[in-house]
Amino acid sequence: MIIYCNQIYSEEGIKDGYIELENGKFKKFYCKEDNLAIDKDYSGYRIIPGIFDTHNHGCYGYSMFSTEKAPEINEIKCYLKGLAACGVTAVFPTTTNIKTIELLAGLSDELLDGAKICGIHSEGPWGARVGEKGINTGYPAVDMEIARKMVEAGQGKLKLVAIAPEVENALEAIAYFVANGINVAAFHTNANFQEANIGIDAGITVATHLGNVMTGLHHRDIGTLGACLLRNEVDCEIICDGMHISLEMIKLYLKMKDISRFMMISDNVQYAGAPTGKYKGMTKDINSDRITITINEEGFVLSETGRLSGSSKPVIFGIKNLVEKLKIPLEQVILMSSLNPAKKYGFCKTKGSIKEGKDADFVVIDNNYSVVKTYSMGQLVYDCDVDVDLFNPEYLKEYKLD
């Protein structure tokens, strides 16, 4: 297949020309002057690398998040299709449910009609901080038997586990996961600067959604946030929706640490893509402030106490924010959305950028950063003219309250 576009954001720079696809790979680039016969003409659009979202709990009414039940196989497939509508071609579905980990691992080698499962991320279950306006009900000690079950269920596909470094048995768990080739992140933590550094010394190399649900910068103790910015071995997730952290803070991050050490994530939950309103929440626990969830006009996903409860905006929304509001060139922003996570987790030989020999993972976007087409390994997995009404109708029937 030969595709033409006048703005192709390749690893070698922005090109005006042709991409030849063969066997799911970028085979060769040609200049505009080669005047080739084409199969697809994307003149006036931009082609960017497929987004690699390593922190995603759900979207379009499909959830990987539930601790109470695992999704059905068809629900996972619909979830992956929804991700493709957001320009995501590679994903680490994020869960703590061991059965869900097992199901995702079993699907990871399949070429499905949507984003490809490249790994699995377990965000927890051992956190210590509830975030703004939350009520702390105690720190759970690490259960090493559960840790072993997680690794077994992952079948080698568990790529990232997040843990608060100060909880009981955390350092033992960090050592265990690292010994099994799994990256460990600092997450939902009350650790001070010293405690955070002890965790990093033990093997933490990722900061879960930097700035959110962690101790922040203070002039007497710069907390987990400061430790993750100062330590060169830590790569940092950032949510760029402009809601979880201010865009000015992102600007500060990028002055303190090289852009190569940041990875854009969505932290999307099942409410991503949902209409505004009130919904049944993420839990049946009547003592939880997440018994109901409200999505407001700005797109905030809020608990009853006003606590942020995941994100409703995909990474492509964050890309637009960074380019249009912070004036960071698109060719730099896509490093954070695609190539940096591919490098961090060992996929950069095949994914993360548009380059000859790599998997043909790319997104066609318009000037408003809307996703027009998404290709995964050379296959068209999302077409805005065809793939409409992707939101789970059963979810709206069961969960929407007003």
C-alpha cells in the first residue's frame, strides 16, 4: 500500500511524500517528486506515530478497573477498538484484578481490530495516599502471595507495577518485581523525600502520573515529586489534560528534566467519551466517596467529595494542549506520547515512531487534533466515517443516573 501525506512526522523529521506499507511495516519512504500512484491520499492532514498509552483503565463504557469482576473477552475487544478511536495503537491496560491480568495476557499476542496490548500495568493495589479531598482509611501492607499471583497471571506480559514505597513490605515487593523483569513505579504515596529515595534506590524507575496523588514540592521537603524530578533513573508519566496538573507545572517539569524522560498518559477510566452527568460509581462500598461519579462540563471525573477519579480526556487531547497552549513543537510532543514509552519498556525497535522497518502504527489527524484514521501494524483499525457510536450502550443504561 502507498500512502501520501504532505506532513508525515517521521523519526527523521517532517516529510512531504509517500509511505509504502508491506506486511504490517513501514517499508520505504519516497519523496513527493517521485510522483507515485497512491492507494490513500491524506493531503491536508498530519500523520503522527501511533500513541503508546501505558496507563489506561478504560474508555467508552468499558472498564479494566474493577476489582470485583473481570471484563468479558468481547468487552476487552470493544475497549481496544475505543482506544483506536483515540489514536492509541499500543496500550498497557491498567488494572489490579488478577483475573483481568490473566485475560489481558492471553489476548496480548493477538492482532485485534483496535489497539495492541503490548503489556499490562498494575496500578497498585498497595497505595498510601488518597489525594485531594479524600479520606485515608489506612495503609495496606504488601501481601507477597498476591504479588506472586500477579506475576504468574501476567505470563511475562506484566510490564509495570505501581507501589507506595513507604508501605509495609514495599521494598521486598520492589525487589521481587524487578527480579522478574518488571518495572516498578512510585504511586499514590505519602513518602517524604528520603522515603522516596529509598524506594528509588530499591528499584523504582517510574513516577506514576507525576504530581498527582503524591507528596509535592515544599521548600523544606521536596517530597516524592522532587525526588522523581531529581533522580535521573526515574521516567515520569504525565497527564496533560490541563485538569490533573496545571500546564504551567508541566512547563516547570520540562525545565527541570529532559523531555526524553517524560511519557504522556491518559489515566482514562470507563467514563472517557461519556456524556456529562451523574453515574453509578466505581465501587459498591457505601462508605466510599466514589459510590457515585460526576462528569462535569469541563471533563473532570469527580467523586462525591470532589476528588479526581481518573481522566476523561485521551492523550491526543493532551497533545493539543502542549502544542497549542504551551507552544511545544508537535515533533517534540510526540516523543512523549510514542517514542519515549516505547524506549522505556523495550519496544523501540518496532514501535514508537515512523521509521522504515518499524511496525506501521500511525494516526491521521486533522488540524483540530481529531483522529481521522488509526492504523495498527498496517491495518486500518479506526475510520471516523465508519466507526461511529462506539460507546457501550449497556453501560449508559445501567450506570447513567441523570
